[in-house]
Amino acid sequence: KILTGLLTIENCNMDDVVTFSQSAANSINVYEDANLSSKAGEQFTVNQLLHGLLLYSANEMAYALGEHVAGSIDAFVDMMNAKAKELGALNTHFANASGLYNTDHYTTAYDMAMIARGCYNNASFVSIDSTADAYVIPATTCQHSKQSSYHTAIHPILLHSNIFVYAGKYITFRNTTTLYSPFRAVKYQFEIKNAKVLVNAKIVFVPPTE
């Protein structure tokens, strides 16, 4: 999703209006995949979709943005794979805009670090991804109540624990309230063991470039 966000920012105006296609609305399992229940014909600005994508991880919004940027998901996936290589990825292949499971969808920790570095060097991306409070999408003609998106990546465990694993070593953050500076969590899974938080090996903490 972060690469989808970056490509959207690089190729669109924030106030562009995106109309949801039936394909975008039907691109997810509404009971299993993170989504904001977007409907065919519903309209959002690119800015609203980016907030829903990067904060709430709304999968259908990734699809809608991909269609808007490239005209089709297949064309957008080609852009994603080209951009990944441009950013330094060596063993990555994207098969969709959202990151939902696909047998032809793979990457590595190193490649994700390279992609993340490119994203976090983009000021607009950082501005959206650093949103600490709820971002509210107003009611639409299809959704009669406003929707609030919170940053799902800022997990309470991150804010209240001070033992993390980075490059196979334990790192103690004395002030965990500043966790996202200098480190930004790109992907994480947690295992609670002996009252400590062990971060899965897939975790990548990326120091922003100078």
C-alpha cells in the first residue's frame, strides 16, 4: 500500500475526484479484508482516498487509486514493479495494488526498506502517514454518515513497550513516545513472550535519510 500511495502522489493532484468503479467496490471481501465499505459510484478526492489507504489500510481504496492513476489495475501493477526497481528493490514482484494475498506477490525485508525509504523521502507521503489524530471523510451520496480513519500502524504495543528487535539485536527506546522519529515501522507482527515484545523478523525500521 505504501508504494501505491507514493505512485498516486507522484501522478495525481490531491483534489482530483475519483469515482469508484464496480470492480473497485467488489475487489475485497468486506468481512475479511480491511475496508471502508466504499460503493460503486461513490466519489472521493485523491487526498481522501490516500488517507483511507495509508491510515486505515482500506484495500478497495488501493484498487480505486490504481485504476485512477493508470487506467487499469494491470497497468498500475506494471508501474508498481517498475517503481520498485527504480527505488532499489532486487527481488520484489507486485500482483495487485493493495498487497492482499496473491501467489505471484512477493518481496524481501531489504526491498521493503528501499521502497519505504523512497516513500518517506516524499513530503506529501510523510504528511499523510504521520497523521496522529482521526482523519474524517465527509458523508457521500452513498455513505450518509462520515467515516473516521485512524492510523492502524500505531499500535498500543509500540507506544507502551521499550524493547524492540532491529537487525537481530535488541534496541531500547528510552522515550517510546518518539518511536516514529527516528524510526518508522513499515510492517510489523508481534509475539508476546515473557512480558517482552519480540518483533517478527519481517519488521523493518527505516531511519529517514539525512
